[in-house]
Amino acid sequence: MPVPTPVSVPLLARTPERSAVLAAVAARVPDPRSLGRPVLVAVDGVDGAGKSVLAAELVAVLRSAGRTVVAASVDGFHRPRDVRYRRGRTSPEGFWADSYDYDALRTELLDPFAPAGSRRFRRAVRDVATDTALDLAHETGSDDTVLVVDGIFLQRAELDAWWDVTVFLQVGFDETFRRMAARDGCPPDPADPANRRYVDGQLRYLAERDPAARADVLVDNSDVGRPVLLRG
């Protein structure tokens, strides 16, 4: 399954149901000005669940309410290709254990928004499509920033301490692989051997971390036009 390069995400046409869910999610995000520190939000889910789109919409809703928002994706923190595939290109363990550089994610993006952080951050350290390191200039956030990060595996133990709000998008593999077949060209059948790395790696995450149960906000995003707020 090709790994998409992080890009700007077009917003969906808003149905009343989707607008209502987005408003409910936004209402769960504390105002940093009342806390005196940044607020960190994770938008989690398996590949193809619609994380990037919902995160972009959430950012738009928060900004329209006057919030200062920084948007980023864990996809900007991939490890080098030779590390990602060191257990083999089809290894589910490699997908789970080796995909992302969590030390860099914490150092470059999350640490700066901690209560005593520097507020100097970088949104990405690697271009996954070209497998090249990025030397982006540091940006400067503020105490009233909401940081919204989307991506898979965001409720891993390594990241637990960081999030003020976690959102999990619940979508079955039949639907997510249908979407990814259209988006990335992977086989649409989750049981296809070519998808084993991704299905089994994410099944491990679901089994070990139970992110749907852990999340502050749980959304059934199986129908993007009519998502359902299950909790939150």
C-alpha cells in the first residue's frame, strides 16, 4: 500500500449530520486561554478512516471560533525507508514497530507545546515519498495554541501523556480498504496478501491499545456524510 505524502486536505461538503458531529468534537476541545497553556488533540484511526479530512475540518471549525490552531500529521515523522522495512516489506511487526520516529515527534512537535515547552516547533522531519530528511525552519506557537495531530497509532503508550483530547474514528476494514483502493491503488480486499502488513499491524494496535475504548471522543465514520457520535 503506497504511503501518501502529507498534503493539504480538501474539506468535504458538509451535511447537517457531519456539521453536528464536528461541532460536538470541537466543543470537547478546551480553550487554551482558560488553561494558560496549549491544548493537544489527537485524531486517531486506522488507515482510510478519514482522519486527515476530519482533522482539517476540525481545524476549520476551531479557527472560525477564534482559536489559534496548528495542524500536523504523524506522517511527517516517518522513519527512513530502510528502517521501516528492515523486518521485510510485508512484516506487520515492522509496520507496527518501525513506521514512525516517535522520539522526533515528541522532540520537534509535542515537547514544544508542553506547559513549559519552547513553543518552537517543526511540523515534519521527513518526506516519505522521496525518503529524504527535511530541514524545515522552526515555527513559533503560543500559549493559546490548539495543536491538532492526525494519524494512525496515536494512542500508543509512548504518546499517552501528551494528549488533552483523543478522537478515534471507527470504520471497518472493508470500508477503509475500499477507500484506499480508490486513493492509493491498493487491493480493495482486506484479506488480499498484499494488505497483510497493514491489516495485521493495525489489528495488533487495536488489540493491545483498544483505542476506541480509550478515546475521549468516538465517531463512527463509516458513512462520511452521516457520521455518528458514539461517545463524547
